[in-house]
Amino acid sequence: MIVVTGASGNLGGHVIASLLEKVPAAKIIATVRNVEKAGDLAKLGIHLRQADYAKPATLAAAFAGAEKVLLISSNELGERVAQHQAVINACVAANVKLLAYTSLLRADTSTLSLASDHLATEQAIRSSGLPFVFLRNGWYQENHTEALGPALQHGAILGAAGDGKFAAATRADYAAAAAAVLSGQGHENKVYELVGDEAYTLSELAAEVSKTAGTAVAYQNLPPAEYEKALLGFGLPAPVAAMLADSDAGAAKGELESASRDLRSLLGRSTTALAQSIRSAIQTK
Ligand SMILES: NC(=O)c1ccc[n+]([C@@H]2O[C@H](COP(=O)([O-])OP(=O)(O)OC[C@H]3O[C@@H](n4cnc5c(N)ncnc54)[C@H](OP(=O)(O)O)[C@@H]3O)[C@@H](O)[C@H]2O)c1
């Protein structure tokens, strides 16, 4: 049995869809915090189980019979290391044969504030003695394409990344790579640095958005503190605004760029082009 945690999330949904192309539904267990809210998953014929990372008592039953587990990192900043440790403990108790974890690009050397939780989780997984795979995901293209409405309205994309490049990839591509690992063989104790084939600056992003939308959109670079303030002004929670400003400042120094071709190699094809993601985002607006 293959268990996917966080299956009600954006990445989790893509992982389940990709896995269904490779293994029978009866071999897939999706874990979610709230089973009532996950009716669409239940309709797919997969097993649905409840698991809350913050409630260790829910985890033993969730992982019973698991052979391989994908731990999708929690989105609860500040709580993640303890939550992930609870999942690791449950995987040890269930004697799983492979624990895959969605980490961060170069989590061991990255200076991004996001990296510390991921590195601590990787270290906890190594200490557990379980066979593991670290899927070190780079930036999601969707972080740049999902909410283009205000950018088109105001003719500006704000950021603090300067000329730093983002070798971003779509969630669907990261998910397909995770499904390839979970349904394949020979990935034990591998560390994959996963990025898109194409890296772009935020000025290049703005130019591509302008071209596709037929509306002039310019990139406006701000000092990280100003960008954080702007994000707070848009109503983002303080930890998220701080994390995004820090990530852009890191991108300016190359922290979200990489020449790794691990993602392309796991997919067996090129990664989704930025232009295509922008086209889809604008068409579905
Ligand atoms: N690389 C990037 O650019 C990037 C960007 C954003 C996030 N991330 C990371 O990648 C992860 C997956 O991305 P995503 O887009 O799928 O995020 P998402 O849509 O926010 O999904 C996060 C998932 O984590 C689950 N979760 C949170 N706390 C939990 C808990 N205590 N117990 C069990 N499940 C819990 C959520 O469950 P509910 O449905 O019950 O809320 C949801 O299914 C994120 O959680 C974050 O760590 C990476």
C-alpha cells in the first residue's frame, strides 16, 4: 500500500491523480485531516483515512499496512518539525519500507528561512533509520501564476528578488515525480533536487504575462522589508509575508535556481514551460 499524506491539499491532489495512472486505486491510501471534506477523493476508489500531524494518536491507524509513505510537508509554519516527527514515529511503528518527504531545494545548505524546518525533518528521517527519499522541491510556478488578477489590474508584479532566477516547476510536475518515485524501484536513500528546466527572473515573468494577456505588466523590485509591508497590506498573515519576502531575498542570491535535471529525469519529459502555465492561469481566470 502507498500512503499519501496531505491528500486534500493542492500538491496531494496532483500526487493522487498521477499515482492513479500508475497503480490500482485499491493500493492507494490518502490521509486527510478532515474526512468529511474529502468526498472527491473517496469517489476515486482509493482508501481514505484520517490523520492529523498534530494529533499523534490518529497516526498509528492511518499508517497501518503502509509499505511506502509520501509525507507532504505541513503548511503550518512554526509547528512543522514536531508534526513531521510524529509522522516519522508512526512510520517507524508501521515498519514502512520507504518514506518519501517533500523537502526544499538544497535544504542542507539553503539560506532561506524555510530551509530550517525541512533540514530538521530530513535529519529526523535519517535518524529514524527508515529508507527514505528526499524530494527537494524548488519554487512552485503557481506562486507566480495563481493570482495574476491584481498584477493585470495594476500593471505591476511586486517582488524583492532583483535579477534572481526562479527555476520553478508546476505542482503537477513535482507530483508526477513523487508518483514516479512511489510507484518505481531503486529510489532508497536518494536525494533529488527538483527544479524546472527553465529559470526566469521576475522581469521575465512580467514580460511573459504582458505578452500572453496583451496588457502591459512591469516588474517592480522592492527592498525585502518594503515588499513584506506590501504583502501585509494585501492581507497576508505576518509569517507568510515574512517568509515570502525572505524567499525573494534568497532568490536574488540564487537560492531558487539550480541546473539539476533530476525532475526532468524522473518525469521522462521536459518540465512544463512558464508560458504554458501563464496561458492556463489567464484562461481559467
Ligand atoms: N515549493 C513551494 O513553492 C511551496 C509553496 C507552498 C507550499 N509548499 C510546501 O509544500 C506543501 C504542499 O503544498 P500544497 O500546495 O499542497 O499546500 P496546501 O494546498 O496548503 O496543502 C497542505 C496540506 O497539508 C495538510 N496539513 C496541514 N496541517 C496538517 C496537519 N496538522 N495534519 C495533517 N495534514 C495537514 C493540509 O490539510 P487540510 O486540507 O486539512 O488543511 C493540506 O492537505 C505545503 O504544505 C508546504 O509545506 C511549498
